[in-house]
Amino acid sequence: MYHLGKILEVITSDEKGAKSADGQTYCLLEMWDENMIIFRASAQIAKDVKEGQHVLVDYSPVPVGGAPVPRHEIVAIISEAKGKKMLAKLKDSAEEKRKLRQPTVEGMPFHGKMIG
């Protein structure tokens, strides 16, 4: 399972004034569902990630203490055109689902008295 996000900030240990215990590259992402989360970039693509790129985050379950936990690692960089297209589709789908969950005035039950 993968989730699409857009890189807002890249965090590396080689930035002036930064230190890291593990030397990894991390990215602040805005996810397709509008959440903002920091994920680790896979070592194979860490040097290539840049602000504004669309990326895939691996949410495949891995066992941690006997329970499945999402991997949460940036594993792919997507072309700008494809990323924008996919992001638009995912956001449209999420908006449609929100609309279906919200009752309309016509669909709401009436509780009370009519005045007039």
C-alpha cells in the first residue's frame, strides 16, 4: 500500500546547524488527504528528493513487536505531471466521500415545532 504526498521541506544532517543521530534524510510532506507528516526518505533516493516533488510513501505493514505497523518510508519520486494528476484525482475522490457523509438539509430529520 502506498500513499501520495508532496514534499514541503527536506531535512538533512548536512545543513548548517543541524545534527542527526542516524544521518538520514527526512521530508515534511503534505499528503493527498491534507495531513502533514514527516517521513524518512529511502537511502537509495535520499540525495534526489527536493521540495515540490511528488513522492510515494510505502505504507506496507511490517511487524514491530508482533503487531503490523506501516513502514512509512519515501520510496519513489514521481514526475511532476503524473504527481499533479494523481493528487487531483485523490483529492477529488476524498471530497466526494466527504460530501456523501455530510447530510443535506433535505435529508436531516426535523426535531421541533414549525413556527409561522
